[in-house]
Amino acid sequence: MKDVKEKISIVIPVYNEADVIKRNLEEVKNTFDEFGCEYEIIAIDDGSKDASYQILKRLEKDIPNLVVKRNSKNFGKGRALKKAFKYTSGDLVVWLDADLDLHPFQVKTFYDIMRLDEADVVVGSKLHPNSKLYYPFLRKVITLGYYSMVWVLFSLPCRDTQTGLKLFKRKVLEKVFPRILIKKFAFDLEVLVNAQYLGFKIVEAPIVVENRRNSYRIGIKSILNVFWDTLAVWYRMYILKYYDRINYHRRKNLRKEFKKVHR
């Protein structure tokens, strides 16, 4: 990736990762150093109850291109990603989970796909035929069931919306984030549904997933919340036409501001 002219911002939401965050952030740094491109790492602690934030602040002194931010309490991954975006300066933005079940070396494949397909968003997909998955069978069943539901409701060009590794052109998030309501569950889905609605091109990429944890952290309550949030996105998009009204009111307010300035 030494021929990459764009600057890349890697956004990493962190919640209770004290046991692994130092090793994993160093791995991210080493990977992108090997890529040879210009990059920055934005790590945002989402109200961790362990020592994650303190470890991040110490790492900030040792890693020159690391920026550390914090939420005072746990608001959810979606809100953390939105907040972190304010501190990015890259032309391309990577979302990367802190546990590194998805290793950052895969960003190179994502970038190549984005360039070859002239895409605006590249989404890692567990359902891509070339993906390699090493995680529990129950998780595979839940994944397949959820994405069948998403396909029926939204007909997105990607079968997997929730995988933690994604690559965006900056302009996509600049346009999409003001429209987003969900702070936790199904946040990724709402982003992708709106990106497609605005005409941005979304493509899938194969991934390698390795479960580095001894347990599966998503429980029944979280699964139900994802289900209801998914239905809420569908209701806002197709019944309420909420996202259309956002554009209307934003244009209306801009016209008012323009008139005030030019009186």
C-alpha cells in the first residue's frame, strides 16, 4: 500500500479491553507501518469499567499517530464511532474492532477492492464465498438468520452489515452521519441503508475471522435489541419517510441561513 496517496484514519471503539488493548493497538500500528501509507489511529474508550482508558493514554505517549478520546459512560458502539469521526482527518476511514478478531492486514484487500470496483464503501462479509470463519456454530446460525431478515427488508448489495471491519470514503460518512439515530444495535445497518439511499456504491469483501475470545459476548437481550432496531430503521425509511424529511428540513434551514447572511 505504499502507492496509496490517501491518508487513512483507523477508528477503534474500545470497551473493557484492558487485557488485550496494548498488544492489539501495537499490532495495528505495526501492520500499517508495514503498509507504508500515511495513517492515524483514533481509539475511543466507550466508558470502560476496567483500565482500558488508562492503558490507552499511556500508549498515546508511545505511538505518535494515536489519538485517544473517551465517553464518560457506555453510550454504545454507534455513538462512539460518530464521536471518533470528528477527530479524524483521513480521506479514507476504517472501522476496526478492538478485539482484532478481524486482523488489520485485511484492509489492503479492502482498499484494492474499493479502487478496482470504484466503490464508496467496502464491507467485510462473513457470507462472502471466499471468507474463512473460525468461530462458534451458534454464532454462524444467528448471523445467517439476521442477514436473511436484512435482505428481505432492505435488499442491500451486501449480505453482511454487522461485521466490524469496514472501509469508507470520507464523503460517505460526512453525508450519512447527520441522518443516524441508532447509537448501539443495528447502527451499522442504519449507516449502510442510508449510504445506499444516497446513491453511494457498496461492495462486499471476503474476510478471515478468528474468535480470540473464550466466550461469545452477545446475549439474547442484545439479539432482541438488534431485531427491534432493524425494524425501526425499516419503519423510518419506508413508512415514516423520516430520512427524506431530514433532507427537506436541512435544505429549508440552509435557505433561511443564506437569506440572513445576504440581507
